[in-house]
Amino acid sequence: MLRRNPTAITVTPEDIIVFEEARLRRLEESKQLEQGHKATVNFDPSDELKPLPGDKARIVRSREERIGLSRRGAN
């Protein structure tokens, strides 16, 4: 079996910069994907019906009361 001499590898400062930029870009992409995933998981469509924390509490009415069909008047 023949052997060849080992190849010498030199790492330049430019190589390190390119590597670090690629690594940071991958980290940013993964953070954006993670944040996007969290936003879709935590989204609740009924949140828009809930009062905001600073709003005064309102009387909660049923669907029929909101559209004008009161159970009290149906007697």
C-alpha cells in the first residue's frame, strides 16, 4: 500500500471571517424559525374577543344577547 505525504492546511483570517459569518447567519435563521413557530403555536383566535388588560371589565353577553335575541323576551 502506498502512502503519500500529509497535506498541510493553512487557515487564514479571511477563512475564519467567512466561517463566523455563515455561523451567525445560521443562528439568526434558526431564531427566526423558532420565533415564527412560537407565534403560531401560541396564537389563540378567541384572544381578539377578550378585553385588553388595561380595559375595564365589561359584562359578557351570550351570542343571542349580542345579536338581539334575548331569552327573557321569548316568554
